[in-house]
Amino acid sequence: MQSSGVQNIIVNMEEVKYTDSSGLSAFLFANRLCKNASGLLVISNVNPHVMKLIKISHLQTVFTILPTEKEAVECVFMHELEKEMSQQEDSDASSAL
């Protein structure tokens, strides 16, 4: 699969009332793609029915799930800052050698 340069995905589930195993599989696939690109998949605004299915499937520890889209955006922003700082530290360490 060819990457379009996207590393982070936020999925706002506010309007989603139901999902099944194929929907969760799509999230797993997207999560793996994001991780492979050093990015993050964040799911927000999950309704109780969908959250119950996520918990039954034990995926709450796999996915980053936050209550609001604003928190999801902040989470991605922090992830990018941490990644940038880590790359800078690696660069500084290489220069010191």
C-alpha cells in the first residue's frame, strides 16, 4: 500500500451509533498504518454502545480513545512535539560523536 504522507488520523465518532467487527478491523488496520508511519490514530466521541464493543474486544488498550475531538487534536499535537524533540535529541547525540 502506498502512503499519502498522512501519519495521524483523528476519527470523531459523534454521529456513529453502531459498528461491528469489520468496523473495528478497519480501525486496527488504520492504527497499524499510523504506527508504521510514526503517527497516531485517535478515536473520539465514542458512544456507549460502540465503547462496549471495543471493551468486549479488549481493544481499549490498543486504541487511543479520548472523550472529545479537542482532546484528540491536543493528543496528536503532543505526539508530534514529542517525536520532534526525540529526533532533535538523536541528532544532537549523533553530532556529539
